[in-house]
Amino acid sequence: MNPFACKKPFSFFPIVVGVLVALMSAGSSHAAEPAPPKVNRFAATIGPAERFEVDGVLVEQFGPKAGAARGRPLVLIPGLASGGWVWQETVRAFSPEHVVYVLTLPGFDGRPAAPANAFASARAAVEKLVEQRRLVKPVIVGHSLGATMALAVAEDQPASVGGVVAIDGLPVMPGTETLPPAERSKYAQTMKTRLAGMNPALFASQQQGYMRTIGVMDMSKADDLALLTGRSDPASTGQYAADVLELDLRPGLKNIQAPVLVISPYFDADGSQQGLTANAKADYYRSLLQGAPKVEVVTVAPARHFAMIDQPQQVNDAIRKYLASL
């Protein structure tokens, strides 16, 4: 059985699926490199008030000075191959009232390579950040891989986490939820091996193809984003992808005490090809989170996987409404 041929939606971690499909295709070695635009609108990030590391994870802090914040601290975790630049609109929206910690994981966005236990190591670093900074009931906002990590931390430290916002991220890879562990592991190891041997030029080229078909709706934004995700280490990307493909957090969802907001992006053109409505996709996502005590799924449309790029206002409004309910 091929999990990537599943008719169910699999936009959680679509980058993993897209890369694997590209790797399996016979013509992938002839892909053309993307032409860089003159100005990359996402490269000039907002200057943080503080920058430090926690066990290899880069942390950039934004927001009011100590004691001036009026809202809960926010921890923002990007997805696979992404850097902190993906959260610029979120930082602008919430840093006036919240202390915001933006993370970049090892191996992504030009950072040193990730360790062999990439996901577990970064997961522990997020928990260490909460402890070291004495964050009181922070809300962890994650995209894709980052959303899975947010759920994992909420399972590990239920009394410490005040909320989880999962943007197109789930506790198990959609389409693999019924696979036995051995078969899931086989796909994970294949992906890791192939990405480990990929040269940076081919990786960057495939990032452009992914961004144009799954990442975002606007092709010029897709090209700008691909130039940034293409700076990530292919081997580290494969390691994180494999780690999460083998992961199933569903048994621990019952331990989460904080409310969970899931943002499900939907784009008509993609949904019609899959025979999938916005409501059906939201219901499917909801089914994968059965066991978590408090779950709300909100559809953001029209949007692809990077919903905070396609529809930043809708995403920020959903987060703001969620924060007000805590």
C-alpha cells in the first residue's frame, strides 16, 4: 500500500510528500534551478529585541519589555525547511501586547545541521525554553512540523502549556494513520536516505516546484519562499521528515489540558482535484485529533499549506479570537 496515493487529504507535511514524489520520478535530476528575483519580500525580517540559542535552536524574542506585556507569551515554531521569516505578519500582529519567541530549528534556513534525533532534540529544546524563561502558560503556535511539535510539547508538559495553535499540522501524517509502524518506518527511511544524498541545487529546485503547487497560491511569493526554504540542509530536512513520518502522537492526546485550535487551509482548485470539500477536510482533521479534550478546527480560505502567507489576516484573526477565549 502506498500511503501517498491515499484519497484522504494529506496537506499536513505536503512538503514531505512532494519531495518524496519528486525523488521517485525519473526526470527529477533534470529540474531547472529557480531564477532569483531582484528583491525577496520575505528575507528582510523584523529585528528582534534579543537573539539566543537553546540547545541549537535559534530563538528570536520580540514584543514589550518585561512586565509590559498584556497577553500570554507566544512561541512560534516554523514548519519543515522554514525559518523565522515565515512568521513576520504574526509577529507584527501580536508583538505589541505579547512577548513572542520565534524559533528556527537546527538544519533549517542555513543553520548548522540537525542531530540524528532531530525532532526529539528540538522538542526537548522547546520545553527547556519554557522552563528557562519561566513562561507562564505560553501558547505554542506551530506550522506543519512545528504544529506537530506544539502538540508533542503539550502532551509532555500539560500543566505548563496554556494553548496550542496548529496551522495545517496534526498528530500523525494523514494518509498513514492506519499503517503498521514497520511500513511507516520503511517510507521514512527511504525519504531520509534520498534526501541525505541530494545536492543543494536539486533540493532548491524542488522547493520551487513544491511551493508553486502545494505551498502558496501566488507564484511570485512561491518563488521568493522557495529561495529561502532552499537554504535548508537537505539531510536535516530528511531527518525531521522521517522522524515525524514515524511519529504517532494520538495515544497521548488525552493528556493535553490546553484547548487546541487547528487551522485548516482550503483552496478550491486543489480541493476539487481531490474531490474534497472544506467541511470534509475539517472533519478529517478533527477525526485525527480525537482524544484531545478541547479541539476547534477553523477553515481558512482560499489558502494553501502556508496559510499565514496566503491569508495572514484570517490566520491572525483566528489566533486573536482563540487567545481571547483562554
